Amino acid sequence: MKKSLLAFALLFISATFTQVAYAQKNHHTNKVENCTDQADITMVESSSNKQMSTSNASACPSIVLIESRIVRCFPHVAIVELRVDGLTNYNWSVRDGAAKIISNTGNIITVSAARDSFFFVNLTATCNGQSVTGFRGVSTADCSAINP
């Protein structure tokens, strides 16, 4: 009777987060838990050889998270702050909604937009030498509830 085999692999995927991948061989069933899309784990098995390999070609995000918040409301204008962290060489732009960038410090921009409007913010930045892009739709409709 064959005994069940158990294999553990620790993956240190990024400088800020340690993630653990756990692979288990039990009754000829392979199981992988707690893996993210930042790394791939593969278990290859033949009758004489078992091998586990990992790859971390890119720790760059597949989706760029752009955070936003309304910081001030005036009778006809809303001031919105947007930020993204972890990237470099930020190139921001806005479109629609009578919006314009009034301050740009790299990863944080401040936008002046018409009150009760909707606009898009586009971002192109660099991550580990490769270009990543993202966008976010921003509404200033809730401006009245924040700062009449």
C-alpha cells in the first residue's frame, strides 16, 4: 500500500508580501491552495520523478487600482484627489466632465471638475520596466452630501 505524500513550497513573491503555496499529493489528487495570479505553480509527476516549479515573471498588477476621494466641494466645482501606489513614471490624463488636472505630484493628482459631473482618469505608468495602464470613472454627484 502506498503512503500519501505531502509536499510544501514556500514562495516569497514580492518584497512587501510573503505568500505561501501549498501543494498536496493525496490519493493521486494534486491540490494547490492560496496561490495568487502573481505567480504560477506547477507540479509535474511521473512514476519515477516528482518536480515542483514556480515562476514569477512579473509582480506587476494586471489591474491598476486608482483610489479617489472628493476633498472639497464648491458651488459649481468639486476637487477630487486620485492616487496610485507602487508604480513609477506616472502619466495622467482626464477626459469628459469638464475636468482638469490642477496638481500632479507623480502618484497623486488633484482634479478640478464640474459639480454633479462624471469624468474618466487615465493612467500610464511603469512597473519593473514595463508599461501598465489603468483608468477610473469618477462621479462628483455625491458632492452635496460631503460639503454643501
